[in-house]
Amino acid sequence: MAILVIPHCCQINDIYLHNFITLGARFVDQEQIKKEEYPFISAIREKFMEHKDVEILNPFNKLREADNSHPVYFQNDEHLTQFGQKIVADFIIDQLKLNK
């Protein structure tokens, strides 16, 4: 089984973070959410640690890298753009090939 966790746009690029703050969002720890192993991912890994047949898929780095060339999220919306969806799809395919 695989659990895919899509990071929030504010985790990927400071532009998205700034836009959400401008819209009224508040964050307890902005630096913590910018890490690949942010608390939500750590908690999921811990929860499923004993289950060797569960893979946690985190496209955080792929989305962050791709966003440098083209937006992966809409400007004021946490949904993935078509480009972002392609990045996630390619990531999933690559992960499934690795784990055959």
C-alpha cells in the first residue's frame, strides 16, 4: 500500500506563503513547514513504521524543484496546476517502478 501526501502550496514556495499570509492565513512555525520531513509526514511515518508493506510517498522535493521553472500550484489556491499534477504523476510512477 502507498500513502501519497501532497504538501500544501505554502510549503513549496515563499510566494505562495506570502499570498496566503496576505489573504489572512497565520502559521505557528513557518520554517518547520518548509522542511521535507515536516511534522505531518513524521507523524504518518511513525504511525506506519511497523507496517513494512506501507510506503509513504512525499513529492515535496519534486514539487519544490519543479516550481522553480513553472508554478505547480495556482497563485491563491492550494490546488495543483496541470503542470503540478504531471510532476506528482511522474513522481508516483518513478516510486512504483523503484518498489517493484
